[in-house]
Amino acid sequence: MNEKNLEDLLVAAAEDSSVKVLENLLQALRAVGDLSAADTVEKVDFLLESWEDHLDAAQAAFCLELFGLNIPDSAVHRRALSAALKTLLPPYLNKSGFLRALGLRDQAVPVRDVIRRFHNLLQLKNNLIVFIPENSRWCIINNIDALNGSVAVSSIGGTGATSAIPLQNLLNDARLFLPGPEILKIADGNRKPSFSGQDYRNIVAAKALTRLSPEDVRKMALATFTPQAMSSEEFKNWYESAKPAAGGSAERRSCEGRSLKEMGIILAQELAAPKPPAIEADDLAHFKQFFDNLRPAIITREVDLLADVLVKLADRLDKEQLRQVLSSLPAKTIFWPADPLTAPLEQFAIFGDLNVKMLTKLFEVGLAILPEEYLARCAVRLPLRSLNVLCEQLSDAALQEVFKTPGAGSGSDLLLWVWKNRKKRSAPFLGLVNIQTVIRALNQGKLPKAWGAAQRDLKTQLLDKADFQQQLVDEADGNVKVITGALQGALFFSPGERQSMLVKFARLSKDILKHLESGVGQKMLAADKKEEKSSQNEMLYTSLRSHQRLLQELDDIINIHMPENRESLKAARAHGDFRENSEFDAAKERRNFLSRRRTELERDLSRVQGVNFRNVTVEDIAVIGCTVTLQFPDGGEEKYYLLGAWDGDPDKHYLSYKTRLGEAIYGHDAGSKLHLPGDRECRLLKVEPLPEEVLAEME
């Protein structure tokens, strides 16, 4: 590979970071071998800096492969790796404590070790078997759900005592294995093994979740069985033996697996073999019978095991074979619902837990057995990380057809995908990113964890990114009411933030500037200021859902965003001269915003009370937690659900009692004449309890 070709590939990757382009670049870099030359490092740094700090899944996967090569460590590489890990880690692991355990910010920890720890972190789950070289100890992981700075384990054999291992030590030193009777058998080092050394090596190869060299395996066996079970000489003879263990039986094939767990284990063994056994017609028939008989209840309960099996099958079967053996699966699989556009997001949660390689394989299976149009309908509901992977395999035509469906393009993850891919392939979709869809996406509450990160990122784009704000102004096409109306309905904004956003938009649009300077615009700002001032010490009420959302946002600011911002400031200061340091200025602006928002949330939460609307007694007076019907002079009627301060949603007729319309209704008796904003008059026709679907959503 000559220098000119490598440079062309680097430039191409800066403009188009698709999986294919990045794979070509990786092959070229591997061919170079030694990447320590200053000019090569400089060109790679240029590529990484061009991506900034928001990486998609393909870019993140590239960074992990890149830093596994022989390339010098640097601040640029550490920043890129940090961004890559934050993209690839599932939300429940994407926290400062786990990042510390990875050693990313510890210059004494080589980048390769950081990546190895990252892969180990993704593997952790309850009941995994662990070998700890430090004290030659075999353990079982007990409670991964309570994972923080340490991991609870219980010893295998002996007393089975429970203890805690620092997470950093576990990720750096431990060897991880799938559970099963075979691995428990080789973990008993108190007696001479009844199986051969070859059996031992085969079991370790089949069960290991971490990479082990032949020397690693030998050292592990030596530490396990000597001096308790045998002498050094006895160990040498045993380890080199290849005689089958007494009472051994013919190996079971993967197609004969009796459960998803067993099938996954045997598939892993077959894939690890130097030459995996060929797939025969009988094997396909067995696979088909297994999946035909697989009950929906088992699939729902063991969804992670099903995903693991499908990923492994993608490496064992071709597309036609997959279609043949999995034909009955889509109708009963939770993450392939009948109507993806209306299914609860929780049904797609598995796509937020898998790593990029597993997602790629799982989507290959999906494309083999499901229509592309159906997968496009799934794509618009997925978390951003998996959306990036799936859309690599879908055509623009399939996506465009889905985007025509009302409401399909209203999620934060999809809007971010369109925005971040606008230079590569999403130009026809860019119209989806407008002020109404952005506000609607940010107003969504009670999102599962995997979708929260994109919502936070989308809000950052709205608040801080001028090019994103310009896109919203351009899509409004001079219609000032579209911008101002959407901002008025932005439930996540404080009055001060709403004013700030209006001023930012005014800098980008003469029409908005004229509106802001007019009497109408000044009145709106004055009303906001009056609202902000009058609400400083007032007790507020909201639903349990919105109260929890505010608490979660405050927790994220304190434990995620502010620590990340401190690291950004440190990195920016390292660049030297602050006078022309745009990164430092951006980090300072971000710090100021986070500080303001934290103050606002702490102030609001100090005077807000969450209300269970099921406990509200509704009679003939409009109270928080009731349904009201308004009757107008022309005979027309409008129905609203009068809810808490942060519960408004105009599309659903959810009305916050703190809006001007809500205040005009709140506290009045049924039959009262009301004067509404805009000089409208009506009669409060009926006051009724909230319907069950609204009560359920507010919990």
C-alpha cells in the first residue's frame, strides 16, 4: 500500500464513514504494519478530529479496531476512544464509574488494555464463571444488577464464600467463561482430574468468553491443579495426554440442542473449531423443528439467549438456509412485533444491549426472513446505536416509504440519525428534522434507558448547535408562528430557556427578529418573565411520571454530563492558548448551561409534589387530574385532560394547569362561563374523572 493510496482512503473516510469504506481503510492500515511514523499518525489524527466527539456505530467500531493495531497512544486517540466507548456501551453501563474502571483516563493503562477491559465489561452477566489468576480462584458472578465499583462473587468448591472483587481488577485480570457442568468440573482443583488434558483444553476453548493463548490456558490449569491435586511431573504428563475421559459420549450437534442455552453453547463450540462441521439436510430439519416448537413465552423470557443463538446461526447458515429454518420465528418473537410503529419501545430493548457485531449479524438474520419494508418500520423505533447498524443494510427507498407514515419520524434517535448522516445519505429525509418534530421528541417522557441518551443529545443540538438551529429555521420557511408556537409547547424548557432559544433563532432569521422586536414578541417575553418571577416560591404539582423524569434529568446532569464536561475542560486546557481555543469555549458554554439547568431543576424539585391522579376525587370542580369538556357559542365542543405542571401535550389534549388555558379553567365549577386566552368565551360543560389510559400513562 503506497502512501498516496492510504491518504486517499483517509480522506474518503472523513467524508463517508460507512462500514465498507472504514473496512477498506482498516485493511490498508493493517498492511502498513508499523503506524508509528509521524506523518501516518498525523493523517489518522486528522480523520479522528474530523469526526468530532459524536461517533456513530461504524466509526466507534473502527476506533476499537484501529487502537488494537500498532499505533502510538495520544490525547487525540484517547478522546476518540472515549467517544467510541460511550457510543458502544449500553446506557446502563455508560456511566463515569464504569469508564474509570476501563482505565481510559489513566495514562498508565495502555489503550489495548482499555479495549480488552471494554470487551470484558460487555460480557459480564449473572452466573458467569470467573477464574482469577491473582489467587488461582474459580468463582461465580452473583449479582450483576447491583454492579458499581465492585462485583459480588462466590467461590466454587469449599465453603462457597461470597466476596467482592473490584470491577477494575475483574475487567483487567479475570478470565470469563460461560456456565455449565463441564466448566464446573474443570474448576475443581482439589482432586486429580478424571478427564484428559485434551478434554480440558477443549472445554476451555468452548466456554471461554475472553481471548486465551495456549500459554494462558496452560498456566490456568497449572494454577488450578498443582500442588493440591498432582505434582509438577504428574501435571506435565496429564496436560499432554489426549485420551478421552472415562464414560465420554458422542458430541451433541447444535441442531440437537434441547434449549436455547444449550444450542448457543454447542454453536459456540462448532464455530471455535478449526473446521466447523458441515451443515446437512437433516441438520436443517432439526433446526426447523426446534424453532417451530419454540413457544412465545420462552422467547419472551429468554430473549437474550434467542438473540445470541440467531447471531451464531448467521455464521453457520446461508441466507436461504436461515429463511428455511426460521420461517415460524417472526410471528412469535417479541422484538419483531406485528406492527413495529405502535409496539411499546420496551419490546425493542434487546437492540440496546447488543454490541455492534452482534447487531450486524442479527439484522442479517432479519433481512433473510423478513421483508425490507418491515425492517424499515422497525428501524424508526430503534435506539440510535442499532439504528445506525440497521440503516447501513436498508435502502433509501424502504426508509422513505416509512417516513411518509404520520408520526413515524418523531423519535429523538431517528432525528439524530437523519441529522448526523445528512452528508452521506439522508438528504431526502432532512425535512424530518424540523421544530415540530424536535419539540415533540423532546416532550416524550418515560422512555426506556436505551433511548434516553439520544433525547439528551438532541436537546444539546437544539440548545447549543448553530447549524442545527439553522436547519430548524430553514424548515420553518419564514413561518414565525411555527417556531414560536412550538417553543410555547416545549414542556422541557424553563421560561428562561424558552426566551434564550427565541433570541438564538432571531439571530438566524430576520422574520423572527422582527417578530421578537414587535409588540407581540415583547408581550410573549414579558409573559414569560412574569411567569418565571411569580413561580419562584409557588408549590407545584405534577404527575408521578413527570416527577420521575425531572429527578432522572437532574441525576444525569450530576452523574453523567457534569463529569464528562469536567474532562472536556481538562482536555481543552491541555491545548494551550485559550484565546483561539474553540473547544475550550464550547466546554465552558456547556458547563454554564449545565450549571444553570441543575439550579433550575433543584429549585423546581424543592417545590414540586408528584401526584397519583388515581387518588384525586373528581366532582363538579375543575381540579388537577380531571377531564373537562368546553362548549362554545357555536355549539362546538373541546375536551381536555387537566394535568400537572409538566404533563402538557397538545397532540393528546393533555393540558398543564400552569398554562394560560389551564389557569383559565382550573378551579371553576361545571356550568361556569369562562374567558379563554385569545378573547374566546365558552362554558365549562362537564368535569369528569380521567380515563384509564391517561391514568396509566401518568404513573
